[in-house]
Amino acid sequence: MSLRNAFAAALQFMRTHRGLSQRDIANATDQSHVSRLESASTSVSLDVSEELAQAMQISPLSLLTLVYASRNGESPETVLRQTQSELEALGLLQASVPAKPLKLESPQAVESAALARKIDSLLAQGKSKAEVARELGVVRSTITRHVQIRKGTD
């Protein structure tokens, strides 16, 4: 079953279980959007999912648990046990998750810095630009440009 269909089934199941109408839970969106979500003709965003859960007075995680239970044909308890087991196995059950993503260097920048360190090391060993270029498998102009940049920063 697709996630869209599972979300539709879980949303409708929870809404009717709570005795609410589509209009009752349409705080952040309109009733026709809730109808499209329940008919699986549109996908939900995380923000709208959270607002719908709050309107039904449940946590967004509870709603998502119902979604995955529906998709997998399992009980919510099974989904939660699997999630707990997975997080335990990864050593993340007690982890403190950052509130914002970390600013990571791009792979290109990391690779470029590693190349620069290798060039510096080989030049420090007294190798010529041509020898360094051959050893690292780069064109000589890369080595020349690196040396010029280093001179400009010294």
C-alpha cells in the first residue's frame, strides 16, 4: 500500500474514532483539502500532518504510527515495538537529536582540502611540481595554481 493511501486510511480512521468531521479538523487547511487527503488524491506535508494531528488532539507521532500500521498491515503496537528496537540497535533511543541540521562541508570542499594537504606535503619533501602532479594524477597547472594561491595567502 502506498503511503498516500495509508495516510488517507489512518486520517479517516482516527478522525472518525474521535467522532470528528472533516470540517472539525480543517484548522490549517480547508475541508476540501482534508477530503482530498482522505481520498488519497493528494499528499500531505509534514506541517499539515502535524496540524491535523493537533486538531484531533493526538501527537503527530501517533498519527504517523497509525499511517505505518495501515501501510504494513500491522498493529500500532507492532510498529512502535519495531521502531523502539531499531533505535535501540542503532544506539539512538536515548540520543539527544540536534534541533537544527549541522552545517557540513561539501564533499568537494573536503576533497579539495585533502588534495591541498597532499600537494603541500609532497612539495615540502622537495618534489617538483611535475613530480607532484604525476604522483597525484592531476595536471601540472593544478599544482601551479595551488602554489600561487598559497603564496597569496602567506
